[in-house]
Amino acid sequence: MPELPEVETIRLGLQGKIVGLKISDVEIRLPKIFQGNPKDIVGSKVLNLRRRAKILLIDLDNNLSLVIHLKLSGQLVYHKDGKQATFGHPIPFAGTVLPAKTTHVIFTFSDNSVLYFNDVRQFGYVKIVKTSEVEKLKAIEEFGPEPLTYEFTPEKFKEIILKKKMPVKLVLMDQAQIAGVGNIYANEALFLSKIHPERKANTLDDNEIKKLYDALLEVLKMGIKYGGSSENAYVNALGEKGTMQDHFMVYGKAGKPCPKSCGGTVKRITQAGRGTFFCPSCQK
Ligand SMILES: [Zn+2]
């Protein structure tokens, strides 16, 4: 699932492409993906792109916003010439030409450029909402603080960690506690801070909490720096894969030697139905 760094990479990529463009057409090829009347946004101009946790928000100049959730396998791919959207590289689950079978919504702009929403698993969605009501959406209202903003201080993080008795990894992944962190970055942050993923959050000492805070910010920034991780369907706004997966320390590395050369082997366990990867000798 695309996490904070992946959605942020898409936002940054689209920001330079579609701000200022007018939507001239919306083609919905799979109705369940799209909520709202597409006629309400045709003729409106893109003002700004924002991100909240793993959700992308496109603000329009008619007081409406598009709320886009990629869920497991959504893709948002821009092409400057929609009539010949041929890519020099294959897009996962779509191929080199768009629209593909997995293309469910097509936004065309007045300069003939196009934004494709693809989703092989079809759990993602595009929703039209009044801009003033975005923050009140149930999916958004419940989010905890954004880790890459000033509100997410070490003190705030400590408060979040210490009030929870559940395993620390699950706290990191709880969107109501911290927004945007999913399985990949939770695994990587715990490895970097040498904390066992099953430790109960409220048993971490001050030093461990500070290390985990720093590690979390570090891996999220790394994810953005490398354009996100493309172990599955994720691609950036130009349909290109990110390279964060080449920098994973433990995620998906069960049976491999610990990257810290401690002599240990990366182990996989399951927590809340998700794979947890860690080094039993480094992470206590
Ligand atoms: Zn180790």
C-alpha cells in the first residue's frame, strides 16, 4: 500500500504538472471508484495539491476538492499528451500504453494533458467534496498528527507512545496516532532504532523513544528522497517506479543476514495480519 512517502512523491510530481490547468473532461470507466457528479468539476481549475496521511487532495477553484485514496494499488499517472499516452517503460498492471484495463478514471485538462487513475485491485477511490468539508470527512478527521510537520514534536511522539500498551509497531501504524506510516516504514524505523517490534509501547524508555522518533523521520524522508518504494503497483506521477525498495534494511528480507553485520538473521513474524521483519539480535 502506498504510504506517506509514496503519496507525497505523487503530490510533488503532480504539483508541477497540473496546478493552473482547467479540467475539460472526466471519463469514469468504473463507477464504483468515483463518488460525486463529474459535471461539478468540469471547467474548474486546479489550485493546489495537498496530502493528509495517505490521501491526496486536489483543491479546485470552485470550492470543491478531489479526495483521492490509492488504497492498495491505486496509481495516478500524468501524461502531457493524452491522445498518445505511450510510456517508455511498463507501468505495473497497466503496460506501456494508457488507458489500460486497470484505468478507471480519466481526467483531461484543457491543454490535452491527462491524468489517469489506475487501480488493479479496485479498492481506491476518487471523491468530490466541498473544500471546506475536507477536514470533516470521517477518513480524515480521525488522523493523528503528520510526522513531517512542526506539530509532530519529540514531546508529542513521546506522549503518543507512552499512552499505548499495544506493540510499538502497531502504534506506529495506527493512523489515529500518527498519520501516513504503514508497514514498510514502521519496520524500517524499528530496525534503525534497534527496538523489538513486539515491545509494548509504554515500556520504551526516553532514550528509545527519541531514537525511534529520529528513525521514523529518517526513513520517511528517505522514502521521499528515493521516490517511494515500488515493490508492487506503486509508481510516481509519471508512471515511474521509485527506488526505496533498493534501500530496505529489513522489510521483505527474511532469512537474509542483518544489514548491521551483527551475525544475526532477519526474521519474519506476523502482527495484526501484517508481516513484521526484524533482527532478533539487534532489536531487543
Ligand atoms: Zn542485527
